[in-house]
Amino acid sequence: MRAITPAIHNAPSRLVPWGTSLGLRITKAVAKVAGVEADSQVTISAQPGRIVIESVNARPTLEAMLARFDPVRHGGEAMAFTPVGKEVF
């Protein structure tokens, strides 16, 4: 069963000057729950008194998936058992 990551509400942060714009730091915990990391694509919407940042679920490249592969975590061999039928090797 897949573990459910808890939501984070009202995480304190502060807008800071960044050139002629404003910058916002996002904590690692918030980024993890949102499923984003450095260079993730997001969309930003604004309403009076509200800023909404949403991740863009871009399809990862093969290189990105292979870079995140951990043989220890993912069990090494995909089929670490002996043949059970008339498999051809």
C-alpha cells in the first residue's frame, strides 16, 4: 500500500525583494509534499489576497528517471527469480 504524505497548511514564509520582482522561498517539507524540486515547472495564479502555485505534471525524461533510480531501494534486478515456465532466454 502506498504511504499518504500529509498536507501542510499555513507554512510561514516571507516575500523578499529579488531584483525588480519578489522572491518566495519554499521549505523542503513543503516542496516534498507538493512533489516539486529545483527547476520544476509551476503555474502561478493570483486573486485578491491569494497566490496559488501549482506544479505542472510534465512527463519525466528517461534520463531524469534513470538519475533517480536507486538499485537498493528498487530491489536491483527486475526479475530476481528463476523461470517458472517455458521462457526463452
